[in-house]
Amino acid sequence: MKKNELRIICPNGHLGFAPTKEKSFYLGAKTKPDYYCCDSGSDDIGPGPLGNDDCVSPRSWQKHDLELMLIAARKQNVPMIIGSSGDTGTNSRVDMYVEIIREIAREQKLEPFKLVYFYSEVTKELLLNKMDSGITIEGLDGRKNLLRSELESTKRVVAVAGVHPFIKALELKADVIIGGRSSDAAIFAAAAIYNGFPEANAYYLGKVLECASFCAEPYGAKESVIGTITSNDVKVTAMHPDQYCTIASVAGHAMYERTNPFFEYFAGGMLDMTKCSYVQLDKKTTRITGAEFIPIDGKIKVKLEGSGKIGERYIGIVGVRDPYTIKNIDKVIEWARSQAVEQLGTDGYEIFYHIYGKNAVMGDMEPVKETKSHELGVVVEAVSKNKELAKEAAIIGSRQIFYARLPEVKGTAGTAAFLIDEVMPTSPAFEWTLNHTIEVDDPMELFELHETNII
């Protein structure tokens, strides 16, 4: 073991998604943690950013968070680790983060340091060759094994890294690590495992730190927390003066995803938190013991995420206030759909209706059977490979809400609903085409490591 105790600060549960709160970050930095670590991605944002190869957050927000971490880490001369760069961890997002690091170093006149980065994108050709050679790409979450047709319809694929690329980078004496798509927990666990701490505690540390202050109460996002690991336990401490890592908040956060398959596929085993014990050390700190790491079958599996384009997309927004229309909103939507079929047929497009405010009144913590909202918001989403057809479908699907033919309505056109805006083009529609795993001989096989000096 290289250290008896290791302290890691996590300032944000998703770097750049909303800016890190500076007050608690600086309070944490004053305690001089051993590592500055943060996850910058998620598949919660949907398949669009991966397929489109772009970010869901402004570059300025991401630079803000990277700058806080880089300046503090370089001041202390300790490592900084980022995973899933730019929301999706594609190669272009890694390159963007590397450029931002260069930019900050130049602007802040930082002393030279070593940066190691890795790519996570996987070509379809590589996967097709593996399938042709008889390798099965297994489905997750009820999906069937990958078909060639599904892969061919995919726009972009990333492999989700475990601890291995980060540990390799630390072995290369990296001061800053910029990672492609990564398991959230692996970013933190890698630092702990590299320093000789048990895998069970290391992965628990990663699990509890990955969302930063989500493990504290009262709720407050984007605040910093510090995790401390020893060979015997993990401790987590809230940095915001008015937040506390309690037994309830820490256990609740750690357990809410305890069946997450990431651990099995990236670590050769599964983290078992069911036997953990929690003790309140002080108002702001909870101590955890008893995590177990259960080896699986010795196979090395890597998760793959892939996104494929469905088509172009337009949306319309409709407000409904007429009580009778609200009561019969399902019939109204049915009418609008029928009019789209009458004018456009049934092929080449899809229309989706998202109704907000329906069943808004709650009774005994259960939704009431009858809609009692005084107003509904209806988002009409039309998708087609043909952009003009998508636009027309959105227009029909929105406007026909005005003209729904309901019984008991006698005249007075146009009072049931109003368009908040004309239909608007938005980002193309994508779908997840890969949520699978692939067996590899070498855990580094799908990840490409690079070294550079920032001077």
C-alpha cells in the first residue's frame, strides 16, 4: 500500500452539466485532498449527443469546472482525473477537453505538467469483424444479442472504460488524466486501487462519490464532498457548511443503483453493499464498512454504448385550458392522430404526444383517476427521415388539437386550445442501438492511450 489513507474530492456529479458551486469547492481544496476527480458524462442525457457527437452543456460551463480543478490540483501538485469527457466521452469530446486544459494552462501561466488522455470510440468495422469471427456481443437489460443490422444502423459507438486506462495513466506519472467514456465509479476507484487499497472499498468509494453532494442532505446539487479510504473503511464528508453526510443520505445514495452492472463488466466482479454498516462519526461525516467484492467468472467484459439516427425532428407546443377538452384529452389526441393519417398516410413518420399536467392532483399519494388540472401543456413531437415530412406532421399533429370533434360541443371554434409557438426544428432523433457487452482478452484492448506535456 502506497498510503495509509487517501482523500479524494469530487466537486460535481456531472462536470459542466451545471457549474460547480465554488464556495464548497474551495473549502474542500483547503483541506489538501490527494486527488481531484470528477465524472463528466452520463447516458441519462439520451442517445442524441452520442449520435450527434456534441455536448449538452455550454463549453464555458465545462471550462469553468475544469479550471477550478486544474488550478487547485496543480497548486498542490496532485493528480486530477476526468472521465467521460464532454458528456459522451467520444474522441472529439476528449480532444476538446485536452484543448481546454491547454487553454487554461496558457491563460493561468501554469508550470509544465504531464497530461495523459485516452479514447473510447470503437469502430463499427472492428465490431463487425469480431461478429464475423464468431464473437457474440451480448445484450444488457433484456436486449437480445447484437444483430449485424443493428450495428450497421449505428452512427457511433463508445466503449465504457473501467479502472484500467486510469491506472495505466497513473503508472505513466500523469498529472492530469482526460478520459473517454468511463464508468462513473471507476474514475475514483482507479486512484484508490493504484494506491493499493482493497477493491471492495475502492469501488464503494467510487459509488458514493460519483454524484458529489447527492450523497448529502439537505438536497443541494453541484456541491463538493470528500471521500476518505483506508484498508478498513470509507468515510464521506460534505464540504458545504449547511450539508451533512448522514447515514440515511449516504446509504440511500449508495444503494439506489446497487444492481448496476458496470462493476461486473469493468472489474471482473460485483460490488455487494448489502452487508455494509454505517456509523455517524460527526455531523458532516459518515463511516462505511463491510462492502464486499465478489469475483465473477474471470471473463473481462466491456460495455458498449451505441446510437443510431432515426430521423429529423420538429416539435409543437399546445396549451389547453377548456375543462371539457382537458377531460377528453385522450379523445382529442386520437382525433389529431387520425387527421395526420388522413392527410399523410401511415408510413414515413411518427408523432408523439407528451402531455404535462394530466393527473396533477394527488389523492392519498396516488394519482387520481380523473384529470383535475386547470391547464395542460402538450408537446407534439414529429420524426421522419424526410425533414419536410417531419415538419408537416408536427403542424398537423399540433393544429388538429384545435379542431377535435367532441360530442356536446356546439360551435365556438378555437377556444379549446392555443399554440404557444409555431412548430420548431430541434435536434435529430436518435435511439440507443447498443447497450451490450463484449468479451476481450485485454482490458485495454478498446482504449487508446496518449501522452503529452503541457508547457
